[in-house]
Amino acid sequence: MMMDAIVKPTAGPGLELRKVEKPTPGPGEVLIKIHKTAICGTDVHIYDWNDWSKQHIKPPMTIGHEYVGEIAELGANVTGYTIGQRVTGEGHITCGRCRNCRSGNIQWCKDTNSVGVDRNGAFAEYLCIPATNVIAIDPSLDENVVAMFDAVGNATHTALMYNLVGEDVLITGAGPIGIIAVAIAKFAGAKSVTITDINDIRLDLAKKMGADKVVNTMTQDLHATMKELGIQEGFDVGLEMSGAGPALNQMLTVMRNGGKISLLGLGNAPINVDMNLIIGKGLTLQGIYGRKLDNWYQMSAMVKGGLDLTPAITHHFHYTEFEKGFEAMHSGKSGKVILDWTK
């Protein structure tokens, strides 16, 4: 049986909607009928065929890893799930044998196989993944929000790495994950959240997500904003989401002594930093990759508890209009873009 899928057809820019073989779940696997998907920055990189894509993607393959759907079929020996159950899935399929996997730190598995990168992804009518990666979703949750839970998980992992209660938080980079982190940090009890970027449209989105201060570093002075907030010694916690050298280096200068930084943003090239500043201030820098399994529980619980992530979603398209979705992402004038597979 054939199905529609958005495919990276060849080693070059662009994507294609084409018919591909519908997957069949093997032992221990689950077939998911896709309802909604969200476009990720990784998908944009694959569309553009940048250097990272050239190193990791092997066309032809179906892309996409942010989704929500329902179980359509259970492979042999799968228990604990039912046909029609609302689900999403952890996109990093790990070995289960290495030291990190056995200690619960699957985000650091050295043999990770990623949905939509190393194997066929979720931009299709059906997706097949191991049952161990399936995440059951409360039917009361908005499917548009759940569709982007993969990205929300990254933001949750980054923001909740440190205790935020009563802290002044600086976020650098107002991309979709950065603006989602704004809402999470406020929900988690931050005293103030400031976010920097050079894109006023995305800074406006961050304001809608609850940022106390938004700073365009091309036209505004971050130190003046700190003074307005009464921050004297520096920010307590930093969330680096941009992958940009100037943003990280500015963050280092405005952290208080003993401050803590979570690093999620990936740079296009190596970034030079002042090690003497890091050491002299006694800063803690923690690299963040993917999600911890507990982050799936945390984000579901926060949304149930009133965390509103809907302002981060700016565009909706039918999957046959995926080109419009990528155009919105390329424009820099979007938050999260949702593709609908139910119509």
C-alpha cells in the first residue's frame, strides 16, 4: 500500500511530495497514523541542503520528527498500547545497552538513530517506530501543541536544567525554541525573563509568550535593560539558544559570578570564548542535547497545569502546501509552523 510523504529526493536543495511504501510494523514496533506535524529548524536545514545535511542525510528519505497521531497497528509482542490511542514519540532511537542508556541518560547515547534524519520520518501519513519510543498523550491536550512537543522538550530540557525560582533569566535567541523557553521559565517561577535577538518579529512573539523584557541587540542596550530590572550583579541563569558567537560572548559578560548557563544553540562554525572570563566568574556551562525521558512528563504536566504555548504557533497549512510552510520558516517571520495530515 502506498502513502503520501514529504521526501528529500536527491542531494540538493528542496523537498518533494511523493508516494512511498506505507511501513509495516515489525516485532516490538508501532505504526502511527499522523494527524499533525511541526516544521523544525533541522527540517529547514535539510530543505536547504546545508553542510550539516550533506554530512547526515542520505536521500531519498522521508523527513520530519515533530508530530502527533494515533496508533494504527501494533507489531508482534507490543503490549500496553491500544489501537486509536493518541501518541507522539521520542525521536532519538537509542541502543539501550551503553552506559548512558542504562543510567537513563538516553540523550547522550553514542549510537542514536534519529527519526527523520537517520531513518524515515514523520512527514508522512504513517510512521513506524519502536514501541519503547512511543509517548502516550492525554486526549485533552491540543494536538497543535503536542505536534511540536519534540521542540518543547528541547526547551524544557534547557530551561529546567537549573532551578529558576526567583532567578533573573537571560535567553539569547528568539527562535521557536527560545520563545517557548520564555513561557517555561516564567511558569517555573523565574523572577524575570529577558530575551535577546536581532529579529523584532520574533521578539514580539517572545513578548506574547511572557518575556519581561525583549532586547534587539542591534538597536538596544542590554545593560540599560538590566538596570531597569534592578539587576546589579548579573543574570543568574542563561539559556543560549542562538548558536551565535556574539550572543554567547555577551551572555558571558552579563552573568553574575557563579551563574549557570544551558547551551542548546548549535553554531555554523566554532565559537571563540574568553576562558579567563568563564573561570574568573566561576560560571557553569552545560551542553544540552535532545530531551530526557522525564521531560515528556514535565511538558505534558505543565501544559495541563496552564502553560500556554499556543502563541508560539503562527502558521497552519495542509501537508500538500508544505512549500508555504517552509517559506514561512525561511522568512524569519514565523514561530512554529503546523502541517495538517487529517484532511
